[in-house]
Amino acid sequence: MDNFISSFIRISNNLVSLNGAPFFRGSAGEEFEGFIKQVYKSLGITYSTFYKMDNLSKLGFIAAEILLNTEKKIGFAPEKTGIFFQNSSSSLDTDFTYFNTIKDKENYFPSPAVFVYTLPNIVIGEICIRNKIKGENSFFIAETFDPEFMEAYVEELFAHELIEYALCGWVELFEGNYEAFLYFVRSGKKLSENSSVKAKLHSTETLKKIFTE
Amino acid sequence: MKKVFVSSVNALSVLGFSPQETDKSLVRNVSGIKLHEKPEISPLPFYAATINAEKLQAAFKEYANPGAYSKLEQMLITSAKLAEKDTSIPFSSADTIFILSTTKGNIDQLAARKGIKLAELASVVAQFFKNKNTPIVISNACISGVAALLVGKRLIVSGKYKNAVVLGGDIVSAFTLSGFQSFKALSPGPCKPFDEKREGLSLGEGAATLVLSEKESGVVVAGGGVSNDANHISGPSRTGDGLFKAVSVAIRDAKINKESIGYVSAHGTATLYNDEMECKALNQAGLSNVPLNSLKGFVGHTLGAAGLMESVMGIYAMEKSRIYPSCGYEKSGVSLPLNVIKESLYGSFDCFLKTASGFGGCNAALIFQKNG
């Protein structure tokens, strides 16, 4: 049975766009940290953990927050939802932050609060905690977003009924450059219960198209 | 459903560069974790299981000039080369995909910014074997190795590839040592998984390879599961529900009864919370009587290699009808019963469970089975 993409989000160049339409525009020339804080505040939520996160987690968290807000209106089962992310720089951005705390023997202050973010999958953990998502989760590293692999891998999990929903995409951040592209996939079976939802076929072609939209 | 087999394996650690060599220490309950004084990577002396650089270079020289490769690259390539010797699966074929599991890659090269991107590291390895497919990299904390095997299995089941060279590795570095130290997670002596006196983990370095294929052989990758606790990013769940879920999914995926599991290769990091969480999950799964060990008391926690190395030695033990002792274990230090093995156990079993859990709240379980 076919599966469908019910929504997608992009965050790059101080712009958040949801399903291809502008959702939030940051001030011109704003650095990532200021920009993502602006987006957070615009959402009107209180989640103090956000301020403890590293930049990669903040990026993925905000993208997921906006996307899942729209998906919650249709409804989904968090325990049957998987998360599959990809990026190029792993957690290197925070690896360097952490490295700077230990490279000088005279000024050595390793921090557990920083160290914990030196793994790329922590962003998945943050999104799982926030949304009670308990399904399969994987973080893949690739030079560029690989829609062919992502589509095939996630389809395989749907085919074996290991998941009914999937939050997928690209969450990349390194030294000030960032790009998030997330999309939500629903099994065709679940979608037919909600015929009012406008959705796109989950295919490599769709992913290639909406990745650049 | 199409079956996926383990065609050949290798484990490379402080205890040896092959499962045969590693087995000799494991059956005798001899740990490779030693006290090191290396001010260049740690201001304080530390216990860890490291691979001797000269020994590694001597082995690697057979294949290429060690000077042109990092320590981790030498470990990964040597491990894959040794696995290649024992199989007819062509590593260079378009039908073969390389899948790399690592948490930190060439983390010792951070200052020099050399080969620090994980995809580059994977390409170095795949290109060494003249494989032209873009390798897949999985970096999912301490479940990376188990998860990578599941990825390999699925890619073969889906028909995308016929074979997968699943390999993983991590090194002991100033980065990881200081990090786990800052968490107060490092044991002041060799780690003691599940023991009442356990005080934390010991780091290890290692690489391991499993060659998976649709071509029939003696061991099947029967099924697996991955879950998330959705509870805490650095602390394991207090209930074990997440790991229990992964184990349940794996048993269902493998289409076996839990009664047929003859051995559990636990994650067993020897931190207070991890071992307690595992004990709760395994009791929930009704596996508390099954002989269990953690190999981390032998080779330390090898991070991205751990799930692979423990799978390799589990397969070797299944083929040789033995279960290794859980090194460092004397008296139970968890709240519910577990059958932790103190001395080598001899006897045949047809099926075993490998589990792993990691930062980010992730859990993974995989079931290996004898073919037929």
C-alpha cells in the first residue's frame, strides 16, 4: 500500500516555510542563535529545556515542533511513530565547542551538559521526549540529503508494519550554516481514515521536489 | 520473507585481531582493561582497553602504508580485510553495500580537521575495497552497531543489495575520556557489569565487521527492533520499558518464541543506572533465567564497535557451544534476578539476543539464529 507525506517544513536562511509557504521570517542578518530564539518565542510555548539544547537540537526541535503541531490536528500515535534523520556534519558543531573546553591543559573544564550533545541522535531524543515518540529511530550521516535511501528505508519499515507514522528528514548545522528539511509520512491505511487530508505520495520524486520548494 | 545470513566476521580489540584469538581470553575470564598513564590524552591515569599502535601498524602494513591512514582507519580496514579472507562475498561488487557504525569517527583529528566528517571516513574504507556504492553511515550513540546490522539486514531483504559489509569502530581519545569522566561515569578500576560493586564504565577501542548476505550460511540475522524511551537524553529509563519494547519487537520480527533464546549478550556498561534498567527490561521480557553476560569487562565499551563486536563473539560462542563469563562479575548488584555467568558455560544453543542502549534514550535488540 502507498504511504503519504502529509506535511513538510524547511528552515534555512532565517526563513521557516511550512508546506512550501512562508511561516516565519527572521530579521535580516540575524545569526542562527538569535533567529531560532525568535522562532521559539513566536510559537508561544514554554519549554525551558529548549535553552539547554545545543544548536543542532534547537534546529531539529523547532522544525519538529511546528510540523507536529499541524500533524496533531489530524492526529497520530506517538508510540507508533519512528524518527529518521540524516545530516552531513554529525554533531561536529558541538564537538568543537566541547573540544575547546579540554584542549588547553591550563584551562581544562569539560562539561557534561555540553558533552551529552556531542552525538547527532540527541536531537531525536529531544523530539521523542517532547512528543512521547517511542518508535524506531536512526540517525544517518551522508554528504548530502539522500532522498532515494531515505524513501526506500522508511518504506521498508512501513511494509513490515514496524511503524505507522514517520518523522523524517535532513537536520544539518555546522559553524553558522544550517538547513532543516523535515517531512511527516503516514501509512496509506491510516490516511484513508482521514480522507480530508491533502497528502503527497511518499516517493523519491516527491522528496526531490519538495526538498527544493 | 527472504533470510539474511552472516557470511563472515571479525573482531579487533585489545584481546586480539580475530574472534579465535579473542576467544582465548574470554573463556579464561581475562580482561584487557589496563591502567594507562598518558598525559597527552588524560590529566589523570585511567583504566581502558586500548589497541597497541605498533601491533596494529604491523598488521596493517600487509595492506597499505600506515602513515597514510589514521588509527581508526587502520582498525576498520584491517578488520574488514580479515573478514574478507573468510568469505567469497565480493567486497568490490555493485551488489555489496558498506555500512559504517561509529559514534565519533576520527575524533583525535579534530584539531587538524582531518577526515573528521563521518561520511568521508566511510568513503576511505569503501574505496579501499574498491566499492563504488555510496556507503551508509549510522551514528546513533551506543546502539549504532546493533542498528547498523538491522539496516544491513533490511537493505538485503528489500532486494536493494545482495550483501552488506557492516563494520564499526571507535577509538579511546581525550574527547571521550574527559566526557565520560565529566559525567562521573568512568570506573576507577576495570568495569564490573551487573556487579554490586560496579562504579561505572571502562572505555575500549575496537573495530568489528560482519559480512551479511542473502547467500546461505550457518547463522541467520533473524530479526531486530529499535525503540526510544522518550524519557531523558543522558539517563536510561528507570523502568526499562523502552528496551523491553525493542526486545519484544525483535522477538516478533524474528518469529521465534522467547523460550528458544539460549543466551543474552547484554549491553552491560557497568554504570549503576544502565545495568539496573537492563535488568528490569529483561525481567519484563521473561528472560531473567537465560544465561547472560556483558563483554565490556573484557574489552571495555567500544562505543560504535560494541554492538558489532559483541555480536561477532556471540556468534562465535554459539558456533562453539559456549557462553563466556561476564568478566568483573561476582555478586549481583541489580534489584531483580538475572542469570549472569561467572565461569565459562559449555552447551549448545540455537539462538541468542544482543541488546544495546544509548544516550538519546535509544534501545536496540537483535536476534541471531543457527540456520536450519
